[in-house]
Amino acid sequence: MKYFKLLLSAAVITAITAGCEKNNNPPEGDDYSNGIYVVNEGSFGSSNGSISYVNPDDGIIINGIFEAANGRPLGDVVQSITIVSDTLGYIVVNGSSKVEIVALKTFKTLANPIPVYYPRYFLPVGPGKGYLSAGNYEGRLYVIDLNSNTKVDSIGVGYGPENMVMLNDLVYVINSGGWSLDSTISIVNTASDEVVDTINVGKVPSDIALDEDNNIWVYCKGYNDYIAIETEALLQKINPVTNRVIWQSKVGMAGDYGATPPKCTSSKDGSTIFYLKPDGVYKINAASPELQEDPMIPGSYYGLEVNPSDGNIYVFEATSFTGNGMMKIFDENGNSVAEGAVGIAPNGAVFNLN
């Protein structure tokens, strides 16, 4: 198994895990435009969320690249990052109520942060336009002008909108309920910026993915009021032509997910859906779904991604919410490939590999 070398940025000194080599001298003229960007939430209320840069070819990880480039903390609870046109990064910082825009090459900011209350995920939807999901009760998709980096409109969706996928000119946004309760997916026409339909799904939809046939997969956490009500966690497959659930199965109960976010993603070719349960990563055939009894990658993880270039599976261990987390890489068959230390509470990553 390969161990990544951890390079220490000038602004952030991080703990070194066993097996990783220490190097106090980052390379001169860092270029972060080609690589993997790990989202580290940080400790809630501590403004120590961060982005880690991973170069899989050189086998290095550099933590805290935003702080090093800009001389200030990124903020509280870094939720997600989205790559736009291979050169720009839009970093959503939930607790600090903002979106930072950086040049990927240097990771320096290019504009003032976009102020938004309770932002979650950003998605480019057309030339010069993106959608930002936000709100912990009745939610909005904010329409962002990518030229001026300002909010120019908003679209009312469900309660607690989260992640999104785009299919043709439609965006499907899951409504998790936020601090309330929801069980829907809002379908938004990107030409008119209007909700054109709603799909009813399981309670608390928490993640969404597309398979090779452009069917929509949604992972529903289920609802738990911790008093009298606890519903099932569901994995569901939706036909985007009819907007109907065509397959579903129970994958647990809502109470199982207190420490494990229900996350799902598709394989490189879209033939397999990977999903995260409290005891590890499971897989299911997208065309002929049948649940596994045991995880393909056992363990307790906080994030799950698939590298679209090589199909490798990336999982993230929060370990604690005060110290470094771990990134672990497995091949499509669940064999260990590499691992390395990243920032505090890593929840996922995005890939920009040319």
C-alpha cells in the first residue's frame, strides 16, 4: 500500500500520521490546478475548516492551501467545493455563510466572498450561471452570475435543499428538510429558473447520483424524532422520464446514521452505485439492483467519492473533530491502494485531473 507524503504549508502545521513522511519545505511556486481537493469541515465553531490538495502522481498531500495562499482562515464548516471550467474553485463555507472563489492554480481569492445564509452546494448550470442550494428551513436555489460573482435571482424549492445533479437542461435538487422535514426532489428548468415538477421520495433525502442510463439514485436517511418516530433509511432508483421510483430497498433505520452521513456515488462507468453505511461502503448493480449482505470496504467513514479518471474509491475518516482525518483509497474491487492524513473532519473531495 502507498503512503502519501504530507507537505507542510507555511500557514498550517498539521500532525503527521504513522507511515507518512515529513517534509517542512513545500515546493516553490505551487501549482494546484491539477489534482484532488479534499473538503475538511473542521471543528464546528472553530473556523478551522480547510482544503487539502492531493497530487496522486507525486504522492503528496498539502493541507491548508487556502490559508497559505490568502493569509487568513477559510472559515467555519467547509461544506463543499465545485470546480468551474477547470480553473476556478467555488468553496461553500456553511458555518461562515459564504462562498469563496479561488483560482485553482494559486488558490488565491479572485473576488469578495458571496454572502449566503446556510449555503450547501454549488453547481454550474450554463454559460456564466450557477445554482447554490441554501436554507435550513424553506430553501432556495440562488442563481449566481459567474461573471460578477453575485446573486441575481432565487428559486424557491423544498426545505433544506442539499446536493444536486443536472440532466439535460434540468437540475434535480434533494430537499433533506434541514431543521424541519422534507421528502422531495425539486426539478428546476435552467432556462426559465423555475421549478417544473416535484418527485416524492423517502424521508430526509441526503445524497443523489446518476447511473450509466441516467437514472437518478437518491439515498434517504429516514426521519428520527428521538421520541416516538423512526423511519427506514432507503436507497431509491428513479426514472427521470416518468419521475417515478422504479426500485427501492431498506438499507437501515434513521437512528443508524447519527455519526455516518448517508452518501452515494456512481462508479467510473456508471454501472455501479456505491453507498455509505455505518459499517462501511456497499455497492449495488445499477441495472439489476440487489443488496449486499456485507460491505465491500468495512469501516466507519465520513465521506465517499469515486475518482472519475481511474475509478478508485476514496473514503474519509473523521477520526475526531479536533485532529487530522484520513483519506483512504481503494480500487473498484475494494483492495487498498493508498492513504494519507488530511485536515479535520474530511467529508469528501472533487477531482480535476487532466
